[in-house]
Amino acid sequence: MSDAWIVAVLVGAFTIAFKAAGPVLLGGRTLPARLTGTVELLAPALLAALVVTQAVGGNREIVLDARLAGVAAGAVAIWLKAPLIVVIVAAALATALVRLV
Amino acid sequence: MTSSYREGAKRIAALTPAALSFGAAFGVLAAANGMDATAATVMSATTFAGAAQFAAISVLHDGGTVAAAVAAAVLLNARYLAISLAIAPAFDGSRLRRFFESQLIVDESWAVSQAGRGRVDKRVLVGAGLVLYPFWVAGTVIGAVAGNVLADPEALGFDGALPALFLALLVAQLVDRRTKIAAVMGGAIALVLIPFTPAGFPVIAASVVCLWGLKR
């Protein structure tokens, strides 16, 4: 099995289990508030880390390149409440253009 | 009561173009990083959660290990465990039915089915999820097939679109002061660790931020 397949299958299996846990196994039970408060913070923390690593991450170094133009264009699109596809296209265009010049 | 399944379909309709194009973007990126079209489609059909799928591919793209890619995606999806437990009482019917219906829990279907005080209308959630799912999977197939004929994703600026995509997903998660502080801390941890740790590690390390959630 290739690396990509292992990732696809494992992430899929974990996610199916997460989603099913409540309705299938623990009908009616709830997580303690402290734990819920903890889990809620995972997504924003990890997504912010992904923004940073994808924007300026290199091979064990900080790399400032055309990707920053993409993030800036995407940020403007997000601020203007543009749909997700517009955010992606604007960011890709800005990155490609800066790379050309 | 079947009308509330239709209500869910109606509320999510506006988001279907986004699901299709978001799925296509995932397919293209998966193809560019050595994930074949079948694997990408299987991942979309089973995981059905865009952010985690993009996270896993990003870590692989950066040269991270399989374990790091899986860990980043699984940590990101841990929120579904919390959501799943919180809305469990809304699900009824046989165990098998509850299993399949629970798979339609995604950020979008959860958001449109809010019924006040943290409760959801299950029928609205299921209706919304059933509409969104085929668009997400079909988008992935289109992207994965197209991705194989696209020249060079980097020349097309895809590497710059990725952080912007995560930024858009992040903004949707910033619902209060705590989530905003968690985002700033997570981003800072990643930035500091990039020069010193292998690919994927800075993202996984950012999850320690949630320990702060224990202290209220």
C-alpha cells in the first residue's frame, strides 16, 4: 500500500469513528465541559498552524516568497466575504503572477 | 416531517458550488502529491471533511511522514468527536441508521441545522449532508482526473492558494475570544518550530494549545 493510501484509509477510519461515536455508542452521554472546551480549541490552533506552515514554511527554514502574495490576495477576498472558490482562485492568481515577474 | 429533510436540502443548496469546487481543489492537490484518483476519492468518501484532507496532503507535500500527516488530520477532526457526542440525543432509529446518518455530520450540515441552545434538527442535518456529499465526492473525482493532466500546480499558484484556503477555514472557526487566542498561539508555535523540526511537526505541536482549554 502506498503512503497516500495509508493516509487516506487511516484518516477515513478515524473520522468515521469520531462522527459515529455519539449517535452509535454513547446516545445521551456528553463530554465533560472541560474536555469539550479543550477539543474546541484544536481546530483553530491547527488551522492557524497550517496557514503559517503553508505560507512561510520551507525545508527547516522560513521562506518568504510568492505565496505571501497569495495569502494577501486571499485575505482580501475573505474580508470581502467572497465565496471560497473566489478566495482560492484569487490567491492562486496572485501567487502565479508574482512568480512570473 | 419529511419536509425537514427537504428544509436541510434547501438550506445547503447555496453551498453546493463551493463543495464541488473545494472537492476539485482537493483532487488536484492530491494528484500533484502522488495520491492517485481512487485513493483521493476514497478519502473524500470516508473522511468527508475538507480541512483535514487538505491538512494531510499539505504535510505529505512538505515531506512529512505518513504518521505526521495522519496525526495532523486526525487532531483536526477530533472536533467531530465533540460535536458527535453533543448532538447524539438528536439521532434516532436503528443503530445502523444512526451510524450512516452520523457520517453526514460536517461543519456545514451542523451549522445549518442549529436548533438553538447547541441542539440540532437531525432531519435538517441529514438532508443537508445528503445534498452536500455527492458534490464533494464528484468534485474530488473531477479534480483528481484533471489534476493528472494539469501541468505544474506550483506554476498555477496552487501553493499560494493553500494557505489562503486554510485562512478561510480558520476564520470560520473564530467564534469567540478563546478560539482567537488559540489561533494566535497555534500560529506562533508553528512559526517558531518551522526551522527546528521536521515537516508536519509544527502543525501537530500546535495542538498543545488546547491544554489551555482545561484551565477556565
